Amino acid sequence: MNSIAYEIKELLVTSGKTLATAESITAGHLQSMLTSMSGASDFFQGGITAYQRSIKVKLLDVDDLFAREHNCVHEVIAVQMAMGALSMFESDYAIST
């Protein structure tokens, strides 16, 4: 088991908080790592793998013009993806890649 994933699980479970993910470059690997642990449903709300810019825009509310200008590779895009995942999954926290 990945020690970072285990630490995330322990922090979230003990605090009663939840997590969601919005992935692009990691193509679902983060979701896989989190859900490979027993008890993942106690903290993991769900995730989305949005590889295409149009999907990031449509489902995660990423700014299309900004995404085009930066080829979807920018801190601002990552923040927008995380905020989209927070809203989509009604989670306390979100991680985006």
C-alpha cells in the first residue's frame, strides 16, 4: 500500500472529511491508488479523469480561453479542476493533476 495514500486516508477518516479527485495527466492513477485501500468509501467521494480540454471545460468549469492559451498546463487550470471536483462530488477537499 502506498504510504502517502494511507496517510491521506488516516487524516480524512479521523477528521470525518471527504476527498474527490480531478485527474488529467495521471489518467486515473490517483483514484486507483486511493480506492485500492480497504475502507476507501469512508472518505473518497469519487473522481473524474478529464483528459480532453473540452471535458475539463464542460464538466469541471475550467476557463476555455485560459486553457487554450496554456494548453491546459497551468496552476490556474489545476485549481479550477480541483474546484470543479469539489462541487461535482460535494467533497470537503479535492486533489487535481
